[in-house]
Amino acid sequence: MGNREDLLAGARRCLEEKGWARTTVRDITAASGGVSMAAIGYHFGSREALLNAALIEAIDEWGTRVGRTLSAFGQEGATPAERYEAMWDRIIESFSAHRALWLASVEAVTQAEHSEDLRRYLAGGLAQGRLGLAATLGEVPEDEVGDAEARTLGAVQLALFSGLLTQWLADPEQAPSGADVVAGLRALAGLVGPGRP
């Protein structure tokens, strides 16, 4: 690997171990095998740009992992509700297995306030997430998902995902389980009643 790749790998390690805010330039150079601090400026321009690049790389990998998680949920012959509960249980397992990376993704949202490039990237990722979730839940290819499904089914699923992640990061012992999510959605459906014909 060259200096650029070493810096990206070191920044990824720092994001996983220390998070965004606590990572210093010295931390990154140490984690990248002693690449000089000047190399950060040469290759990326700043610590923030390097962390943005490392975070984007990590989010791309997480997206692939989450997609695999969502595409393989439930057992054959299970009801849609059982499959949906199993999907949430798998998602919650990923929160536990990759806690530091999920935490870094939450930190990225606050950092995006100061980086237009990162904000655009995250906005594009959210749009893709809405589309992918609607396709997964509808069991159709993404190119068959309409705008209405992405903005309703996909967006609400993504809101549930983000909300559960936040609860789990703050207090995993009290965060809802897959069964709790299904029960809560049933209770909400009872409140809003059937949709308009």
C-alpha cells in the first residue's frame, strides 16, 4: 500500500477505536504505520477530509453488509410478520457486532453540517437506503420500486432503523427487540386505522 491507502486504513482504525471527534492527526499517523503528518495535507488536504474519505469508504462497506443482512432474513415458510421480526433481530445483531462503526456513522451526521461533500454523500446514501429498504420489504428489484413506495415504506423503515440505532447506542438494555418493533407497529396501525380507499 502507498501512503494514501495507509492513511485511509489508519483513519478507519481510528474511527472504529476512538470515533470522529477524539481522533487526532497524531492518532491517524500512528495507526497508519508512521506515515508523516504532512502526507495527510498532501493527499487529503486536512484531517477532516481524510476522516470523511475513510468514513465514506466504511459506510459503503456497511451498506453492503446491511444489504446482505436484509436479503437473508427469516426462515422458509415463515409468515411476513415472522420474517419482519427476524429481519429486525438481524439488524440489532449488527448493531452489537459493529457498534463502533455504527457510532461513527451517527457522528458523521453531525460532521456533515460542516462538510457539503459529506452531506451530499449522506443524502445520497439515505435516498439509496429508502429505495433498498422498500425493495427488500416489497420483495422486488430496486428498479421496480416507485417514488411513492420509496418515500413511504422505505422512508418509514429507514426512520425506524435510525431511531432503533440511536436507542440501541444509548441504552442497549432498554432498546426494542424485533418482537417489540412488530408489536409497536401493530399498535400504531390500530391508532391510524385503515388508509383511504
